[in-house]
Amino acid sequence: NNSFTKELLPDVPVDLGVVALLAVGTEQHLAVYVRNNTEVPILGADVSIQVFRSDAQEPATTARQTLNLDPFEIVQVDIFHQVATRGVFFRVVMEVINLPDADPLNNTFEGTIP
């Protein structure tokens, strides 16, 4: 008897969004929080995250990372090359490179580091 179980996942478009920014660690680097907004896991999402300080036109730094997220999971992406001073305004723009993103409007987050 050679049988196996195969789980079929619904065909749901990928939807990743940036939901928060914080200063973390002893050196207070920037942490960007990314959420899977879908009911299915997202595996191997290649993302590029650009960090802009205040109203700068050019990014202060760019990070690239591959993410695996369970349904509705939030993960922390550490941007070690960017010190996150409390009270400083940042704008973060995330691009999902290898998968179509259902809602690119939630890929930008602006806020002051608490």
C-alpha cells in the first residue's frame, strides 16, 4: 500500500505588508515588522527593504532577505546597518521581488521610532 497524504492549499495571492518599526538590540538598530496578510503560508518570498530617514529622497540603506511566514504571522527583519534613534522619522518601502504582491499599498510604512 503506497499512499501518501498531500495537502492542497487554496490559490491565494501573496500579500505581505510592513506593519511596524522599532529600535531594538543593545545598539538600537532598526527592526522592520512584516506580516503575512493571507490564510496560507508564504515560502521563499524574496524582499528588498529600503529605509529612508526623515524626508530623504535616497535610501539610507537597503536590505534584502528571503522570508518564510505562516498564515497571518509577523516576522522581525533586522536592519543592522541602520541605527534607529528614538524620535526620528523613518519611511520604509518593501518590494516583493520574486512573487506578485496582492496589495503593494501596504508595503510602505512611515513613522517615528517610539
